Amino acid sequence: MDHEQEIYEALHTDLKKNREESWVTEIGIVMSEINYAMKKLKRWMKPQRVSTNLVNLPSSSHIYYEPLGTVLIIGPWNYPLQLTFAPLVGAIAAGNCAVLKPSEAAPATAALMEKIVRNTFDPSYITVVQGDGSEVIPRLMQEIRFDHVFFTGSTYVGRLIYEMAASQLIPVTLELGGKSPCIVESDADIQVTAKRIAVTKFSNAGQMCVAPDYLLVHESIRDRFLPELIKYITQFYNAEEVRDYHFGRIINEKQFARIVEYMKEGKVVYGGGSDAETLFVEPTILADVPAGSKVLREEIFGPLLPVISWKEEREVYETIRANNNPLALYVFTSSQSKADKWIRTIPFGGGCVNNASWHLTNHHLPFGGRGNSGLGSYHGKYSFETFSHRKAIMKTPTWFDPAIKYPPFKGKLGLFKKVIR
């Protein structure tokens, strides 16, 4: 809190985030994690008593939590403060030392995080290492045998981190991306659905791992839904009186060029404007995107939203299977049975019904992906468990010591079958 104003300035420098967005998506989430951990940590740390099976009675069984040791936390650039400091909360709560590697693509925030850590912690406890990740991270992992590596970023880099960790049998948590689909059913509340998709898809200029990556809208409501979506995108982010304050910018020229190239792969039905000098890409809706296009194969990570119409459920499954195991899935429907069917039949990391992206902010829920979208989870107690080793302990008294447990075992098979099952 001593650095609140500096955080606002750094995030605005790197990503042009406004103060309110910086609080909700960065500072507030970290504060929530800290407060929740401080409130619950004594309970989390307490040895947990669990049941004991019949063959081991009258023993008692417990799970003890202990620190892993020294952990490496590698942060991304899109939410540079939150996605570096939030896992650090769990690492500290579990009793570890930590090395932080913030993203060099958000230099103002990286420098400020180093200042905060340096002013708060002894460097032998928590420290920050800066520099080009492609050079710094391999060197770090060669010089230090970490006890856990926590990485947030792209699937491509995640694979490289995983390979380096595997050579030393270091456990990892990989928080990756992916193409998160958003299914809009024929019975969805059109107005509410449009508002909730618009507010999350274009937050941080679409540079969010759990943003809806593409829409699958039932053809029966498509022509009514799109005008509502356009209305709220304009109202929230693209009207002249709100654009400069509420809408961020693309992080760098490389990402800007990639996003602009995607625009050529479909019909622009809204937006489409861009300015290379200011790294501005207008909130944009794409239609008639050919199957197999890059914008439908690669994570967009920008303010473009392809809209695909569907009539039969198989079309939805086929589209999602082309990018298996998304980080998130969003379903908008008035039917609980429809929502349950989609949730139960599509593999994904986590998600929402009649909402989008906000599950990320609930520290009572584990956050993580599966397959190409990640490995492991965190937030709240799940962060504490991620950075802890669960030590299994059985305590056995000496006053009861039946002979059945000792050789010779001949003739005891029938009794073994009764007690071991």
C-alpha cells in the first residue's frame, strides 16, 4: 500500500491501464490473496487428521505440511504485478524462499516490483532477478536447484520451462493460455450476455489469458445478439469520451503486428482501426473467418473477437476439439441442464455459467488449466498447497501389538482377506 500511486503509474506506463482497472485486476487481487492467507494460514498449517484403515487400527493418521524450499516464480507481462505477486503470497505462506523473475516486456512494473521486494524482504529470503527471460531463466535453473518452478505465460515457453525442470526432476506449475470458447445458447439473455462478454473480452485491450477467445453463437439469435454486443463494446470502451481512459494499449510492436495481421483473416463487422505509433488496436468483431485460420488456431491475446454461428451441438464440439483443453469455458444459457451438459462434456481448466473470466478473482476456487493450457493450480488455499509438501504420518501406540501382523503368515490368509479390503 505504501507504493499504491507508483503502481498505478507503472501499469499505465507499460499497458496504459487506468487506476480502477489496476485496482480491480492487479492490486485488489493481490491484497485479497494476502488478507485471506493471513486469516486462514494458522488453520492451513495445522496437521490434518485423516481416517485410518482397519488393518492399521488403533493408529492415527495425519498430513503435515512443510515448505518445498526455494521456488522460482516467473511472471508474465499482461498482469505483471498480480500474476507475479499472487503466487508469491502462496510461496511465503507455505514457508519458502523465492526468486522472482518479472517480465522484461513490462519494464516499469518490473522495476517497481524489485523496489517493493528490496524494501520489504531480506534478499536471502525473497529476491528479484531482472533481464531477458530467454537468457536469465536457463542460467538460473542451471545455477540453482529450485524445489519448484511456477510459470505464467505462453504454452510454447511453458514447454521449454517444463523440459528444463524435468532434467532436474523439479516439480512445476504451468499457468498457460489457450483459446477459451464462449458458447451462447439460443435461450441466453441477450442483453446480459452481451454486457458480460464485452466487459471482460476487451479489458486490458484483450490481453488476458481467460478472456473469451471466440464466440459460438446459436444462429437463431445471432442477428439480435451482435447489435447488443456492439452497443456495449462502444459504451464501455470505444466511445470517444471513454476510449482514452478506459481502453489500454498493446504491450509492444511485435504483439501489435501479430494482432493486426489477424484482422485480415475475417470480415470486420465492427472496429478494425489501429495506430502503430500509439500501439492502439480498436475493439474488433470478426465474422466469416475460414476454418483453419491463424486467428482460430492461435491464442489471440488482443481486442479481436471472432464470432462463429452454430446450429447443431456437434458443430460446437468440432470447433472446440480443434483447440483441445482450453484454459476456460463460458456458457450463456437460461437452462441449467444445457449448462451442465456443456460443462460435463468439454474438458477445460475452469469457467463460468452466464459470466466470463470472473472465476479468476475468487480465491476459494482453484485456478489452472489442463493439457496445453497448464499444469497445477493456485489461489487461496490451493496456492499454499502448491508450494507445500504434504508429509504423510501414521502414529501407532505400543499397547496393542497383535501377533497377526508378524510372521509366520501361514494359515492367516482368511483373516487377511477380512481386514484388508
